[in-house]
Amino acid sequence: MVNPADRTYPTTVTSYYATTTTGATALTIDHVTVIDPWPTSPDPELVPFTIYESAITQRTVVPLPSPAASTLADPTNFTTTITSTTTWHVWVVYAFDMSPYTPPTCPGPEGCAYGSIKPSGRCEELGHQTRCARQCLMKDYLWWCTKRAEGDPEPILGRVCDDGRGTNATFEQLVEPCDHTDWRAGCLLCAEEGDVTEFPDFRA
């Protein structure tokens, strides 16, 4: 990791990685170039700082041979380029933030969770509990949070508003790092905090 204070701005940070996935009929090889443009240094007084990150993927699909096709010509590889953009909200790290190495828990009896200790104003407006889906990513000594679209295979990050029913159907993503007092999202609200079956249905 590089301390953002050591950089000269504006700057663009470029990184690379590769992944290989083996499927039933093909091998998929991705070479990914990640481009992070930093127009200015992140200011703790102006968080969250927004980064529009681009990822350029050179994907090669290699068909795997099968016994039925053993006498046929060699299969042809397929290569394509995929470009995507992710909006990241970058936050300064504070001592009371949740550690990225310790996932949130449901500490109550039978896996329930107690009421929020440091509730979000937005969650209070909804009548929901403030929970942590998963701590935001730590990169260059900063928290990187993003809002996941419905159906996105990547996990939800950061704090969310949770209705306490033990389902993620009504999570509202706050796009901010989790506090060390946050319980895990998706836990049933412990009985002593109220009867969760009487909660209004905010999905309507």
C-alpha cells in the first residue's frame, strides 16, 4: 500500500492482476488493468472522496477438448475486451472503525443481534437497525466503499439499514465504513429489543 500523502496530485494509479477460471467446457483467462484517477489528495474534512475507477479486462476463452471432439480440428480461442466503471466513496480510517480482518457477528442468543449502538440517522428514519454487511475494502490506508447493484455477484460493503427480520431483502446501503460496534447484517433482532414480527413492511 502507498500512503496517499506521499503522492503528487493530480495523478493516475494503475494496477494489474490476472485470474483464471476453469469451467466445464472452457478455460477463462482475464488480464485486468485497473485505473484510479486521483485529481486531488483526499481531504479528511471533505469525505467521502469520490473515485471513478475503470477496469479494462482482456478476456481469453480457451475451449477445453472433449472426447467426442478428439478427432476434430483444434478449438479456437476467443478474445474480447470488457470495460467497466465503478464509483468508489473513499473514507479516512479512524480508530473506532471496524477491523477489516474481523467480520461482524450476531452475538445474541440463537444468533440474534441487539439494537444498534451507534445508529445511522437514515436507518432511524426507516425504523431499521444499523448493521454491517461487510467492512469496506482497505486500499492505500483508506476505506473504499461502493454501492452494489441488485444482482451484483460481489458482496455488499459497509453499513446498511436492516429491518431485523434475518433477510437482506430490505437492506439500504449507506456506502460508509462499518463502526466497531456494528453487528452483522441479516441477523434477527433479539427478542428483548422488540417483537420483529410487528415491524411494518418497508418493502411496500
